[in-house]
Amino acid sequence: MLSYSLDIEPRSRWIITTETDAAKDMPFYLTEFGDFYSKSGYYTERDNKEGYQLLYTLSGSGKLRTEYGETMLLPGSAVIVRCFSLHRYETAEAPWHCQWIHLGGTGADHYEQYINDDRIHPIQLPAEESFGAHFDSLSVLAPRNDLISIANISNEISEMLTCLLTHKISSTLQFGNPVTHYADIHDALLFMQKNYALPINVDDITEHIKISKYHFIRLFKKQMGVTPYEYLINYRINQAKILLQTTSRSLFEISYDVGYKSKSNFVAQFKTLVGTTPAKYRSESLRLRDKPSE
């Protein structure tokens, strides 16, 4: 479904690009670019379109309606919208000056999930953030179709999404307080890295950094992308890899050294994360190490 009213001023710009195979091979690619000065009658309503749309409001305001409700698109805010889900955006205060791109690529799905947290999440960018400079670059690169331009487009989009994710995480951790919880997460990481060989759990970590368990797990996941438990397991397995490659210690000894009191549990988790058993990992590592150079 697609319905729209293109009620925009003549100074608006709209560029549609060609999706070449080279562009689709990149982590991110651009399909459309817009710099719209929208009047009061402007709206777009649709679903079932591939990819995502990133909208950045410079002045005026827009209104976005999705399955999660209605949100205002205010000056300095950016939002990434799933084009395959039903949504509608329209002018709230004219002229609504909004720059936007339609994008796709193998990296777009993951960035969108982390930015939106399974819902639409407009992000207010600070005034000193030169987010619009990325749109300026894309407006020059978009009409071109050479490989260098395609690669630079992918890089620009990557920087834009990284900027949104960074500010999203920062604002989440800040909670209106000038002192963020970055230091708490950092202390938790150091605690796990120092004590991974011991039978520690989340309660031990939160006791060390003095914040509530629920609050800590939520903050950790938003900043690190994994739960504290997942981070600890990954860290233990990574330390086991080092021991498997650099020592002749038995699997039982290594499992104990990295915090497992059960060899079978260690072997099972190692295989789940690495895709092979510790014994096979060790033999393959030694084979590659001892292989004569050609």
C-alpha cells in the first residue's frame, strides 16, 4: 500500500538511485535521497516496501504514526523507520524541512534493531552534531554510479547509523543526570575480567558496583549489546582459547582455570559458541601453527 501527497516547495530535492550489484555488495547502500521543504498538505502512508528510511528534521516538525503509536519529529531529531511495516508521516508545522534517505544493506537490519529496540525510537541529536553534513555528502555522491562513490555512500550511512546508536545509548544511560553509568559498566567489565575464574554471578557484580540488579542488566545490554551473563561466558571461552593454544594443560584443568567446575559444561558451552569441541580447536590450532610456510 502506498498513498501520498507531494505537497512540497519547489526548492525541495529528490534523487532516486540505481541499485547496482556492486552497491548491494556493500554493507549499506542508498536507493533514494530527499531534501524536502514540506507544506501543510504533505504526507506519506505505506507498508510493504523493502529497506529502511532515515528522516532528519532541521526545522518545522513532522508527525510519525506507526503500530507503536504517534510521535513528533522535532528539529534536531532523527528516526529510522521500517518501510515494510505500516506507517504514516506528515507535516505538523510547516514548512517541515526534513532530509531523508532510503537505505538497505546487510548491516541495516542489525543497526535498526539496536537503535529502535523493537519499536520506533526518535533520537534527539545535540546542536553541535554535524549530522546534516552526511546528507550534504550523500547529495553529491547519490547521482554517481562509480565504485568509489558507492563505497563512500556505504561509509557515510555507516557513520550516520553509528552516530544515532551512540547518542541513543548515551541518552539511555544518562537518564537526565549529568553523571552517566558508563563508569559503572566499565567497573563491571573489570570485575568480570579479574574474577572470571571464580563462580561469580550477576548478584556478585551488582554488589560490587552498588546498583540494582534489574537496572544493571538493562544498562549493560544497551551499552554492550549482550547480557552480563553472555559477556562473562564469552570472556571465559576466549580465555580458554588462549590456554588451548599456548599450554598443554588438560581440558579439566583449563575448564577449572576459566571458571567451570564441570568439564562437560565447559565442553558444551565451548562447542555452542565456537562450533567445535575444545580438543578439536586445540588440534586444529596446533596444526596451523606447525604447518610449514610455503
